[in-house]
Amino acid sequence: MEILDSERVIPRCRHFGPCGGCALQDLNYSAQVESKSKILSSVLEEQLGKGLLPPLQISSMEDPWGHRSKMEFTFGQDADRVTLGLHQRASFQRIVDIAQCEIAPPQMSELLRAIKEVAGNFPLKSYNPKTHQGFWRYAVIRASRHTGELMLVLMTNEGPREPVESMAQLLSRAVPALKSIYWGITAKVSDVAHPDRLDLLFGSQFLEDRVGSVRYAFGPSNFIQPNHALVGKVYESIRKNAALTGREAVYDLYCGMGLISLYLAGSAERVYGVESEQENVASAERNAAMNGISNALFLCGRVEELLKGRALFKVGPPPDLIVLDPPRAGLHKDVVGPLLGARAPRLVYLSCNPVSLGRDLKVLLERDPSYQIEFIQMFDFFPHTVHQEVLVLLTRG
């Protein structure tokens, strides 16, 4: 993309450049949003043509700093010193040692610095992705926007328990916002911060947060949109543009821990959430109970499996609204047929990947031309990066 000199700014973060966390900090924020909106329009126009696209609505951030509710930091090693930060740009092995992350809330950076200081007390080195030796691997930090509290997952290679327990005790005293510490253990050689085992070492099993009027508890493995400042606007846009009246049957596919389902439950007759991970289903049910929501039913299974023969839509009444929030790869090929066969008056598609979104929309519109794109909105969930979240409403004529 072409960048004008007038749009250049001095990056706020001193780690910008080498650090792979942000790519656009040297571009003023309004120019970032404009650039991403042009890229989105170009990608969708290439797949669908200009004639099928309504004007793009844009929702950006009032303050594009300190917005992340989850950060995954990686341990590194500089001689005998343990480091902690983010991967160097275009590198899976080099770690940029970070003192403060500008896209994370301040209490996360406070915890980040404390972890490095405490880790230096132990004669243990960080994991080396080349040799697969070493102990410290990742520090995954999650924050509640509502309470400001933190949850930490210290991930290590197989090894002794005592250093991790000692670190947990020291960190709990050093960082008042830290309310939950888990030990995650993984022997995987792949560079992915997903533990094989989790053990609660300190504090609460869950943290609490809220989106709109919906309270929810989340654990270390639950997926939540990482920008709490905008997620409520996304859910409210879904509710408003779907024109719910309180009489509708809503099917929320790929529902995760059910936050969209719970947000829409007060405006619908019945909501059915579908999620493949049993842990997320249990979280959704627990959060429904926390809010006194009785008109939301959550089903565990793969969307493509539960849609076979339109069986899912026989669980309850025919759908008035179907919400789609699939993984980055988009819809499974076996979803499209039964999805269109349900003939829902409205489809909502929430995507973090314009390419798979454009592909899926093209397939849906070609196979059922009675649908049309009514509304598109871009949410700048990820300031200072090239990523974005996109909401599309399709209506059936």
C-alpha cells in the first residue's frame, strides 16, 4: 500500500520494527483504518464485484492503545539471562525482549516485567526451539476489562514443579492485579501456546468480565475476542441489524463460549448455540445460569456434522436468524448446502479473514441468489496490525 509522508508518525513503542507484534505503528491511526478498509473493499470486490456491495461501515477505536485482553509472550535466552517478549518479525526463533507492550493494558506490562525478574532467580533456561531443551516456554496473560484483574498461564516444558510454585507465590505478592495463576505443561515441539496439562496454582479458577449487560466467567482456555472495547459494539450491531423483535429463533454456529448467544437471548424467543469444544459448551451453560438466561440451549458438536440433513434445525423451530462466526479458514464445505436449505430470512457472518469471507459469500450468493448483502461493517479489533474483524448481514428476498 502507498503511504504518504504526511501519514507517517514516530512509533510509540520503542520495540517497533524488530518486534513482530505490530506492523503499522509508524502510520497514523486514521490512515491505518483507511488503508485496511480499502484492502477489505478490494478483496471483497475481487470476489463479488462492486454491484453487490453496500457502503462499508467502519467502527474504529477512540483510543487504539492498551486494548488487548490477551497476550501470548514467549520466553527467550540471552546468555544466562531469561528474556520474555514477542517473536522478532519474520522469525520463529528470535525473541524481542520487551519491557512494555503498548497494545496491552499497563498491568500486563507490569506483570511481564515481574515474570522476567522472578525467572532470573532460578537456574533454569528458556526453551530452545532448535534443540528442544530448556524449561520456560510461554507466559499467556489475560485481563478482565471490567475488573482490571489478570490471569496468568505459565507454560513450561516437562520439569520440576517447585520453581513454578515459587514463582507463582512471588508474582502473586508483586502484582496486586494478578488473581489467577495456572501452570501449563507442554512437550510439543511446535511453537504453539497450547498446554497438554493445566494446573491451578494460585487464586481463582475463573475471571469475570461483562459485555453489555451480560456477565461471564472465563478460564485459561476459553476463546474471547481480544478487543473488549469493541466487542460490545459488534454484538449490538448484530442485534440491531438483525432486527430482532423477541419472537425469533436464532442459531449461533461456531458459538465458542456463547457470548453472542447470551447477548441476543434477551431479544429472541430462543437461541441455539453450536460449539465443537465441550469446555466452551460448559462455559456457555455456566454463564447462561450466571445471567438467569433460560432460553439459550447449547449443543456440542461440529457444525458440519450437526447440520447433516438439516438435523440441527429440527431441534427447534426453523431459524429466523443464523449467526456464523467460523474459524479463520471459513465455512466447512459441507456447511453451505444445509445452511442454505434452512432458508433463514437473515444470515450474519462475522469473520477475521476477508479472503475466506469473500470466498464464502461468493458461494452463498451463487448457490442462492435470493440472498443479498444488506450491510457490511469493519471493526478495527487489531490496531497497528493488518488484521480486522468484519460483520456482514445477508437478507433473503
